[in-house]
Amino acid sequence: MTEENAAIDDLDDAEDGIDDTGPRPVAADERRPSLIADDVHVKYRVFGGKRRAHTEPGGRLRRAFNRSQRHVGAVTEVHAVKGVSFVAHHGESIGIVGRNGAGKSTLLRALAGLIPTASGKVYVDGTSSLLGVNAALMSSLTGERNIMIGGLALGLTPQQVRDRMDSVVEFAGIGDFVDLPMSAYSSGMSARLRFAISTAAVPDVLMIDEALATGDAEFRARSQKKIEEIRGQAGTVFLVSHSAATIQRMCDRTLWLDEGRLVMDGPSDEVISAYKAAVRKRSGRR
Ligand SMILES: Nc1ncnc2c1ncn2[C@@H]1O[C@H](COP(=O)(O)OP(=O)(O)OP(=O)(O)O)[C@@H](O)[C@H]1O
Ligand SMILES: [Mg+2]
């Protein structure tokens, strides 16, 4: 199955989504802003790429001359997020959709302050925590050590982490595996532990990057409850997912990114159907 087909498959899930109550009414403007993105640009500099012949200055002689430097490679700039602006409010849960490489993960990292913006500003009211499929857990360490490190990274004290250890392990549902190195975990188990760690301290802004996709149905239900809990405490949730059904179930508002730009920002149903239409049109053209 090609990626594009897989994406459409995911999108089709939306039609038979579990929840058909539709999006909740949004009275966002009456709420307090929790996060403001103001014309955010993010650029990556990539070192060590192979220099293309036509990008190399000078003629063949010059290139031959420079051969000794060639292993250094070219510096390529990837402009991953291009001028994204929006205002998120307390209690809102916001989905982010877009093709592979659209800039979704990059935007989340920038919103969480993990990577610098090239220009533009991000204002956050309170603490933020990014939960990603690539979150920095160490596979050679046990689950317990990772919970400690993750908890400290969230700003908890060692004693606070110890107090919450049991509930994190229980929420992750990993049982005795907590004493084994994470390299012995299945990918679903790691994802569950990551989610459990990042919600050990309830952040004001929780960002989730596709982490729910790897969990099983029972864990998805549990994490959905946790998300509701965070929203209930007036927190804000961002959720990046390729599953339209998940976004429609969990988010009342959705941002659609394409090639680093914010194409649409509105109620999930409207944005998802516009996105679906664009995906269909694109795959029809092929
Ligand atoms: N660490 C990095 N160094 C250089 N370029 C990067 C890096 N991470 C991402 N990019 C580039 O930035 C752009 C946006 O990538 P990003 O990972 O944000 O996309 P995405 O929307 O999350 O995609 P996916 O759906 O595949 O997760 C892509 O062109 C990608 O190649
Ligand atoms: Mg991504």
C-alpha cells in the first residue's frame, strides 16, 4: 500500500468514527489565550549532504581544487515552518493535520520551545510538555529510570516522581516490565510509557505527536480520558495525527499545514473535509 493510499484509508476511518456526537461548541474567543504563535518560521540547517554538481561554484578545475573539502559536504537549509500564526485558548484541544513533511512535528517542537524559531514568537501561558513518538527516553535504561529522568525534566522533584511512580506505571499498564530496560518493550509499550510520563505532571499545554496511534484500543480510551482531564483543568491539548477519526473524536478545532504553511484553521469537521478533498484530488491526479 502506498503512503498516499494509507493516508486515504485513515481518512476513510473518519466516516465510521466511534464518536458521532460531532464537535463541541467552541466559544474560544471568550476564553483566555494559552498559547500564541506569531508568524513562526523554523529553519533547519543540514550539514554533510552531498553537494550537487550544479550548486558547486566554479568550473571543473575549481571543483577538483576543492576536492579536499568535499567530504565536509554541503549546508542545506530546510524551511520547515513558514509564517504560522494562531491563538490557542485554555480548555481547547487542537488537531494538526497535513502530509508527511508538512511541518507538523517541527511546529510542535517550536511551540514547546525545544527548537528555536528562525523568526516570529511563541508565547505560552504556563508550562508545556511535548509527547512525541521520538521523545528522548533511553532504551538501555529501565522504565523506572526513564520515569525518574522524564519526571525531573518536567520540573518535578525526585520525591514527587517517587510519589507518582506507581500511578505512572499503572497508567502505562507495563507492570513488571518497569524493571526491565526499555529495549525489551514493544513499541506500543514504549509509547504508553512515554504518554504516562509526559502526563505525570499535568502541563498547561500538552502536545502529542502521533503517540496515540501506536497504543491499543484500551490504552487509546485511557489516554483520551487523560486528555479530557487536562482540558477539564483548563489546559490546552495539541494532537498531531494522520487519523482523521482520532482528530475528529478528540479535537474541536484543527490546523491544516501544507509545505510549512497554515492552509486552514477552523472547526475540525470543516478542516478535515477540506483536507480529505485535497488528498483525493491529489491522488486522483496521479
Ligand atoms: N532534524 C531535521 N533536520 C533537517 N530537516 C528536518 C529535520 N526534521 C524535519 N526536517 C524537515 O522539515 C520538514 C518538516 O518535517 P516534519 O517532521 O516537521 O514534518 P511532519 O509534518 O511532522 O511529517 P510526518 O507526517 O512525516 O511526521 C521536512 O521537509 C523535513 O524533511
Ligand atoms: Mg511528524
